[in-house]
Amino acid sequence: MDIKVLGSGCANCRNTIALIEQVAAEQGVPVTLTKVQEMQDIVAYGVMRTPGVVVDGKVVHAGGVPTRDKVAQWLAP
């Protein structure tokens, strides 16, 4: 599963990355996690509020740290 976290590297972005890594490890789901920090690239996804999350090419979240339940749903088979 390919996951991109879009954001400048702020605390919310770092927390989002940590949460995704934690939930993926708990569920045993292998993920490739990439940070996208270039504003040009973030806007290209249509995300105006960060952090944004892209799962397998689809924007699934924008603005604020997602909930643990939301992350678990993205990682569910």
C-alpha cells in the first residue's frame, strides 16, 4: 500500500506519519510511506489544508490529524 503524507513537516504532519506507522504495524499491513513537502506537489493533489493523506493515489484526508479509526479504515483489506 502506497501512502503519501502531504504537508510542510509541521507537528500535525509528523503526528499523522507516526499514527499511520503505528496502526500499520498493529494491523500487520506493509506500507510505503512518503512525505510530500513541496507546496507545488501538495496543491497538485487539490489539498489546501495540511496534513493531507493520499492512499494509492486517492486523497482520503486533508486538514488536521486523522483519527486512529479513520487510519484503520484506510488500511483495512
